[in-house]
Amino acid sequence: MREIILKQAEIAELFADILARGGTFSFRAHGSSMSPFIRNGDILFIEPVEAAALKVGDVALFQSIGDRLIAHRVVSKNIKRNRVVLTMRGDAVSAFCELATPDQVLGRIAVVRRGSKIIRPDRGIPGLAARLWMRLSPAGPLLIQLIRFGKRGGGCVLRRLQSLKSYRIFIRKMVGKKVRYRIATTEDSILLEKIYGHTISSNPGNLVEKHACGTENKKVQSFTLIATVGQKFAGATFLMQFPENQGHFPGLWFFGMRVLTLYRGIGIGEGLVRMGLKTASENSAAKVNLLIFEHNKPGVNLYRKMGFQSDSIHGLDDLLDKEVRQGERRRIIMSKHLLIKA
Ligand SMILES: CC(C)(COP(=O)(O)OP(=O)(O)OC[C@H]1O[C@@H](n2cnc3c(N)ncnc32)[C@H](O)[C@@H]1OP(=O)(O)O)[C@@H](O)C(=O)NCCC(=O)NCCS
């Protein structure tokens, strides 16, 4: 396929032509000026519209200074010398307004696609929230900052609590019985992708060719283990079987252990490790390994409690030393020998 690189003005011309013929087009949003309503990476679907038909609250694509294409919200609409003049502003940037005349307007953002979610920016709850947001402005962005700050503060307090053994005992009694464990299925793929930020193969015993540990293109067998509390996802880990005596990761490995902050201390990490060890035993594994940052106290404590010990693997040790020489944090190998059932 031939790749064509277009300038902003040429793209605008192309888009204008498509819209003039009654067509629609979509593109990926870059930047955060429309946060929280449109996020970086969202797919925006544009439909043709006359500038005069745009309403306050609509999100429109227009050609800004220097031919830049911008999707911002219409915050006011006026008639000057028989011409519609729109005031456009990003939701996140309360101080930044720009005027747009009809010849600058290309179209209206009809639909926003975020993962599997479809959002109409001008209708339903998002539309109502956006109008409220505009009324609140400039307090809106400030409010979001305050909520974020509050969340961060709340997170800090929660983590301090979770580091207390007495809290862990208490919360286990309260919530422990509601936790369920299972091997992930393909239906969990989207959720796992959201949590980990990359594609996860979630077929039990599936062969995957790529994962996060730099061993691309080697076939490995993997199990993704999931914990839920009620209907909610709470944590996951991967168990991966690599060919023995090959590469830096011989044998069976735990990777990507993660429990969502809210659910830490309940015993979910322990439950996932226990399930992983059971799966390993059922697959006749003699040993399970993992890598962990040396100073990750909760993680190291968890694995020690489950019987893992510091280990050394020829070749991988050199790689970990090299990471430290390159200024990265020290990772250590921990492993546990399993009893092979006769
Ligand atoms: C590490 C992690 C998986 C632990 O999961 P968890 O569900 O909170 O842990 P559990 O409730 O099962 O606790 C099991 C044991 O881990 C240790 N532990 C858990 N949280 C701890 C904490 N905050 N401080 C010290 N030790 C802790 C304890 O030994 C605990 O046993 P105990 O309560 O009987 O003392 C979780 O904190 C996490 O997801 N962290 C971020 C990702 C990560 O670091 N992953 C591990 C490296 S790959």
C-alpha cells in the first residue's frame, strides 16, 4: 500500500470535500483539550453541518490558525454583520477561546467511540453533563482537579491502611468470602486490555506469541487467572510456560500480578498465587518462577508468605545486573519448587 502524507490544509480540504458530498469520516483524537468529555485516543465520527445549524454545546471540527484542525465545543453563537460567529472552547482549557466563522467549520462530532463504548457528545447524560460543565466553567476544570486531588489523597490513606496487618485481618473477614477466582476466557479480553494497557491473550492454555517480557515470537502456553468481588474485576495474574532450557525465562513463570488498589489486603494476591500453584501442579510443573522489584514490599512479602525464595538463573542474572547498571530498579528472581504428584 502506498502511504501519502498530507499537510493539515490538504487534510482539511479532503475532509471538506467528503462532507460536501454528504459523506462522513472518522479520526483519532490527539491531546487533552476536550478532557474529560473527549479523551486522547478516542475515535471521533464527523458528520456534515452548516455552521448556522450548530447549537451551543455541540462539538465541532474547525480549521484554526495555521490550518490546524481542532474539535472544540461551541460555547456561544452570535450574528455579526449577517454572519454567524461561533465561540469555540476546549472543555479542559477554560481560558482558551477562539472565534470561528462558517468557512472555518468542517463538521459536527456526531459520535465518540471509546473502546467498545459509543458516546453521543450532545445527547443523553454526556450532553447534559457537558451543558452543566459549561455553566460551571471556569469552576468545572477546577472541580475536577479537586476531585483528582481528593482521590489521590484517599488512595494514600487506603495504602497506609493496607500496610497494617490488623486492617488486612479485618477486611479479609468482611470481604474475603465474596472473592471468586477463575481462569479468564476470551470474553475477558477487553477488560484485561483496559487494565493492563495492552492486548492479553485470555484463552486458557492458549498459545501466545507476544507478551511484556521481551520474549516476542516465542511460543508459550499461558493461563490468565482472574479474581472478582461480586460482579467487579479485582485482580489478575498470568501463568506462562516457556520451553525449558531456552531463552532467559525457562519453565513456568508468574507475570503481571495486579490487584486493584481498592481490593488490596483482602487476600486476593494470595488467592491468585494459590490458584496459579494449583494450575501449575495440575500441569505437572516442578517449579514456578517470577520477577519482582526488590523494594516491592507487599509483593515480596506476598510471595515469601506463599513459599517463594530468592533464586538465580544463569543468563537472566546478567540481564538483571545490566538493568541496574543502566539506572533501572533492581528486579530479583523468586521461585518455588512444587511437589510432583506420583
Ligand atoms: C502485591 C499485591 C499483588 C498484593 O496483593 P494483595 O491482594 O493486596 O495481597 P493479600 O491481601 O493477598 O496479602 C497477602 C500477603 O501479602 C503481604 N502484603 C500485602 N499487602 C501488603 C502491604 N501493604 N504491606 C506489606 N505486606 C503486604 C502480606 O504478607 C500479606 O499477608 P498477611 O496479610 O497475612 O500479612 C498488590 O499489592 C498489588 O497488586 N500491587 C501492585 C502490583 C504489584 O506490585 N505486583 C507484584 C509484582 S509483579
